[in-house]
Amino acid sequence: MASLLAYQLRAASRKSFNHGALSLRARQLSTDLTNKATEDDEPKFLRAVEMFFDRAAKHSNASEETLKHIKSTDSVLSVTFPVEKDGKTVMIRGYRSQHSRHRLPCKGGIRFSSAVDLQEVEALSALMTYKCAVVDVPFGGGKGGIMIDPKEWTEAELERITRRFTLELCQKNFIGPGVDVPAPDVGTGPREMGWIADTYRNFNPQDVNGAACVTGKALSLGGVRGRTEATGLGVYYGVREFLSFPEVQAKMKHSGKIDGTSVVIQGFGNVGYWAAKFFEANGAKITGIIEHDVAAYNKNGINVEQLALWRKENGGSFRGFPDAQIIENPMSVLEAECDVLIPAALERQIGMRNAHKIRAKLIGEAANGPVTPAADEVLRNNGAVIIPDLLLNAGGVCVSYFEWAKNLSHLRFGRMNKRWDERSKEQLLSLVEGNAGHPLTEVERRQLIHGAEEHELVYSGLEDTMIVACNETRQTANAKNIDYRTAALANSINKIAASLAGSGSIFTHA
């Protein structure tokens, strides 16, 4: 019996190793994508985040002890569990990092990627802490990931993995509406968030606020209208706001108008696609779109929807698209001349190997950590304006906050006041028409009295949030004569420090 058990364990180990080798190759491929632009001695992602933090800390009002507290990660969960695939046992590794619990719940996405590791998750959770603070979202920073390539797994297998990981989070108290609230990230979306919400509900059937345990859900499960496009829309709002600043216009020699602005976007996933759509809808020319295999380029502008449809109908590739030049070396399009460059893919895409070749006048970091510290300095010395990731891609967490608030209130935005607003406007309009002696057409009346729908309220809230955060960053940068990344991080540090000081410290001081 013992020998039979030993044989089964060895067989399972061999089967797990074979699939592990495939995952290792996928992980190597993903790692290569983040190393093409960087030199060997450039810091990894977590160290880069820490270096940016240290630079900003010098311009903050926080004490040395408080800075140590803010910089450190509070808690990390690492789990391993078996999943059967094609009759083989595969060991799955997952992580969840809670960087800061100065405000609760912690907030941050869960990604499915073969490149996931503990350092990456810690770095991303730290960025989430600073991101929430810079846009005044009352959350601490969190992040999670499962080390798989979702393309290698069926939908049923992905569901088992997602639910098992959620079980681990439930058992370790790493998920809950007031504890830690995940969201979509690379390789995940509303489907996975629905599985997470359902698993949490089954283990917490008496939690009336259980729907708020995760955001980015489908509308039918308590999601909020506008969440899907939120990060891309936030990118558009942020770039638009910075282009309106006279000092940015002078530096870029730019009119400040979106109309006619040339934009290159790296990454055509959710964030890149929606950012491209909003820029295009407001008159910008999308001259280049970069994917991992090839890039599409047209100096006169690319039709974003046509390119997206072509990719969908042609195996997920731009190859063969008739209305643009297809570039086989996609990274070279990062160096194309343009007004605005939007890296919306992976971290470490602009490093010391290509920073001196970048010709964009403004770089908007829609991805997390796309520019290394050394490259950041090269770009700024060359006159480029950089809008940092913790500010520019905060649209997702901002609208996640709205969804969380909606779930806790159990009420759709606009449901209580939409008709009342319309009736009030109608009465005012009738009074104006009577005094003016000029009645409006029915179409004009409907346009003027229209009460806000949920997505319009979400867009309005996101726009206001981005405008306020961009202007706070600008004020600090101008007052201290520092770059925008350092200014945004310094503002975040000051806000977190104020929260920590206001709440006091238990068990810290004698």
C-alpha cells in the first residue's frame, strides 16, 4: 500500500512538472516582454517603486518613522493548491498583498499571468496605496495574482482555479467588503469577478453587503455602468487636463487642444482600447497602436473600431489590416514622433535601451510602472512631460469605489432623484418659455430636462476626481519645482501620513 501511494505521488509530481515546464516557458516569454527595453543593472519593478517613493519622501512632510511605516507592506498571503487538468495534477500558486491598511478595505486587482510573482504583487499593491491616496479614494492598497497563463486553461478550469483561490482568501480573512476588495486586472474580467462574488456569498450567506466583496462585476451581479471603460476614460481626462496647463503647452509647443493631437498607444487591451476610443472621439489622431507581436501605424490616423474588429475576426492579430502599415518590430513604434505616447501594456517598457530614442512630447502612463527610474530621468532631461501611473490610471479604482458604494447602499445611482430632477427642470423651462414667448421643440425640451443616468453620474464623478487630482499634482510640482511623479507621490505620502497621525498608533509607542 505504501509503495502504491509513493508511486502515485511520484506520478503526480511528474505530471505536475510537465505542465510546470510549459508555464515556465510562458513565464519566460512574458518576462522577455518586460526586459526588452531595460539594461541588466536597472532595478526590478518593486525596487523601482521604492526608488520613486524615496525620491518623493524628501519633499513630503512625514517623519522618518512614518515614512518607514508607509513604505512597508503590511501583509502578504501566498497559497499553493492542486488543480486537475487533462488527468494531471497541476500545482497553482497565488498571492495577495495588503500593502497598507491605514484605510479599509484594501483595494486592488487580481491578475492571471504566468509572470506573476511575489515582488510584482507587492509593487502593485504599493502603487495602489499611493494611487488611492492621490485621488482621495478611501482605501488601502492591495493586489493579487495567480501564476497561470489563462490561455492555457478552459473556462471550467479557470472557474475552479478562481473559486479555489477565493476559498483561500476567505479562510485567511483576505477578502470582504470591509477587509479587502479585489477587482479585474490583467487576464481577468467581469466573469472572474462574478465567480469570486458567488464563492464569497456561499461562504458568507448572512453578509447582506456581500456583493461589495469585489468590484468590476457584470451589471446583473451588482456592477456599475461605466466600470469597463473607466481606466481608459480616466487616462483621457488626465491627459486632457494636463494639456490645458499653460506650462505644459509651452514645454510641448502644443495648442492644448485634443483635436488634431497625434497619439501612439502601446497595448490594445481594455485600457488601451478605451483610451484610444475616447481620444479618437474627441478629435485626436491615433497614429500608432502597438501589440506584443506587431504594431499598426498610419500617420494620418487609424480607425480604432475597424482595427479592433479586424483583430477579432483574424485570430487576435493586426496582420493584414489594410488601412495601416504593419510593423513587425512593435517596440520601434514607441519611438515614433507623436504628441502623446500612452504605454498601456506592461511594466518596464521604457528603459535605458530606448529612453533616449523616445520622441513623444508627453508620456501618459496608463500601465503600471512602464518607465524605469533611470529612463524617467532621461525623458525629463530631454524635455518630455510625464504623467505618472499612480495618477493617470486611477480611473479604474475610482469607479470601483463608486461600485463598492453602490453595493453598500443597495441602490442604483440616479434611482431616487432622476425623475424629480427632470420635473424641476421642466417647471423651470416652462417658466422661461412663457417669459420668452418662444416654445422649444420636443427634441430640445427632452435634451434640456434629461435627468442623469447612472453612467453619466459615474463619468461626472470620475471627471471631477481626475481634474482635482491633476490640479493638486500641478500645484505641488510648481510650488516645489519638482516633476509630476514626485509631486503626486509626495501628495499621497502627506495624505497617508495625516491619516495615520489622526488615527493614532496602538502598540507602537511605550
